[in-house]
Amino acid sequence: MAHFQQSPSPTSGPVRSYDDDLRLAHVIADQVDAVTMSRFRAVDLHVETKPDDTPVSDADRTAEEVIRAHLGRARTRDAIVGEEYGSAGSGARRWIVDPIDGTKNFVRGVPVWATLIALADGDEVVVGLVSAPALGRRWWATRGSGAWTGKSLAAATRMQVSGVSTLGDASFTYSSLSGWEEREKLNGFLDLTRQCWRTRGYGDFWSYMLVAEGAADIAAEPELEVYDMAALVPIVTEAGGRFTSLDGRPGPWGANALATNGHLHDEVLVYLG
């Protein structure tokens, strides 16, 4: 496997390094993985329904508490935005976290779920890490240093999006149909599926990681929160892809997402935007 080298060379110019932040994200993810795996498929897992009718488990809350406690010690000046406990602190640097992305899978014993950890510096997401311990997978990226997957920083494989340039050769992955209907974009969504070579409903974070790896070419969801998307953005873009909202705005700041290998992005926006 290729060895990961994060730091820019001395001649690379005044590019800020986020190496220490990435290492911190890995340390936190290691701790959270231990928590979530200990509760995955636990017979005494406690699940409640939140006001938005989505489930939350004791594992979600404990995992976010672990993340916040660690950041509170290591990054005292940074703000934190999380799914379960909202926003805390202020400042240009914001850690944006989803303790368990794919809670519905988690509570049903489906192994497709992950902890998402991102760092935004101003309006740019500069660090993204996705850890899916039940799948035995982890993905990460920092600004300007590529997108990587592997077991650790020391031994990782660099990722690259596909070179597919026509919809007829493209693999399109999505989460569900209901949101497209509510957005009144179901017809455009179905038209897009008819143009693509292959469609699969992998869902949640995994769709976007498949795009970054070059295994899929398009991923889209009509309704998302910033903590669902932030960690995914640098991984997709550092792998050579594009990540925007359905109106074409770069980054995770819209209420929905489209990620592609870049070649297909503008064409897909015509169907989904």
C-alpha cells in the first residue's frame, strides 16, 4: 500500500497545514469506533424518535459526547456543530460532526453507518474523515493533500474519481425516492436513472465514498443537513470530483447534495437542479 505523506514541501508556498487537525480527527475516530462498535447490535440498545421523526440511539449521543469532550480539551478555541447537541462556541474554525451517519441502519443491524468528522476554516471544509468500523473502512482528506483510504495515516491508498464521461456509462447511487418526490424533482430523478448505465441505492456516506474511489460516478440526495455532508466534501473534491448543492453551490452549505467525478456534474444538474 502507498505510504501517506501529508505535509507540503518547503517550496509549496504559504499553504496552511492541517496535519495536526487530521491526526486529531483520527485519534477521536479511534475512540468513537470503540464506543459505537460496542453498542452495534447490542440487545439493550436504547432508541428514541426525535421531533423530526428520525431515530436516535444511546450510541449516537455517547459518540457525540466523546467527540465534544476530546475537542473541548484539544481545540479550546474552535466551535463545534453536531447533530445531537447543536452548536457550541464561536470562531472561524468549526468542527462539524455526525456521530453516526446512518442511524436507521445502525439500529437495524445493517453495517452501513459511519462517524463523520470535519473541520471548516471559514467557509471552506479543510479536513474530512469518515470512519465506518462495521465495514472495516476509513476515508479522509485535507485541503491540497489528496484523498486517502486505509487503516492509518502511515499506510494508506490514494483515491481518484473515475474517468467516465457519458451518462450511458455512469453508475448512479442514491438513498431513497421519497425526498425527490417531496422536492417535486422525481421526474427529473427518474429521467436521470434511465440515462445511466447502472443505479443502486447504497445511501448515506457510502455513496459519496464510492464516487471518491471511482467505483461510482454520481451520488445525490435531496434533503440533508450540513453535518451529513461536511466531512464528505474534501474527500470527494481532493479525489478529483465535484461536490455541490443541487443548485450548483460548492460545498455542504445547501440543503442537499450532488457529488460526481466532475465530468458529469453539469449534465446531472440539468436533471436534478
